[in-house]
Amino acid sequence: MTIKELRRLKGISLQQIADALGISRQRVYQIQQGEYSSDKSVERIKDYLKSIEDAKNYAKRLRFRKGLTVTAAAKQIGISVSTLRNFESAQRATGISTVKKIADFYGVEPAMLMDEMI
């Protein structure tokens, strides 16, 4: 699967990848378009995109350990139910401030929820 296909499947913007990996949005675009072919950069981006689902599953396991429904957890975290559902199912990208709220609630580092890709 190409970077563009993975990115669209996960609902991740070029800027979100750039921010997470500490590279420019332009560089991510160039890599996606095949204009910059550093194998290391391509693999970093693909690994990041593939890891998103695993990280979200970790958040869901943490919620289950607390014995909470998605509704109860979202209320206690201070976010909407749909935001938490989307985060746990990796259907949409989640902003760093929301990831921090979720991490604080579960008592883990944000990087744990982002598969240590930040």
C-alpha cells in the first residue's frame, strides 16, 4: 500500500505526519509523490501510519481495564464520545491536545498512545 493510500485510509493529513515525525510538510509531500526517495524516510512514514491502529487499540485496552464504557470514559476525560470512539478505532486523526487528555486520564505518556512515534 502506498503512503498516500495509508494516509487516506487513516484520515491523517500531511501536516500531522510532519508534526509527528519532526519533518517538514513539504518533505512528506515529496516522499508521498516519489520525488524524494530516502528509504529511511519512506519506511518511517509507513511505520508511523501502520502503528496508528495498534496505538489506538492500546487506548481501548486501557479503558477496558478501568471497566468503563466509551461514554463514561469520554465524560471523565472531558471529550466527546465520538472523539474517543474515533480515536480508539483509528478512524480519524486526533489532535495532540486530545491525545494528552486521554493519556493523562489513563496515567500514561502521550507517546504510549501514539506508539512512541513523536
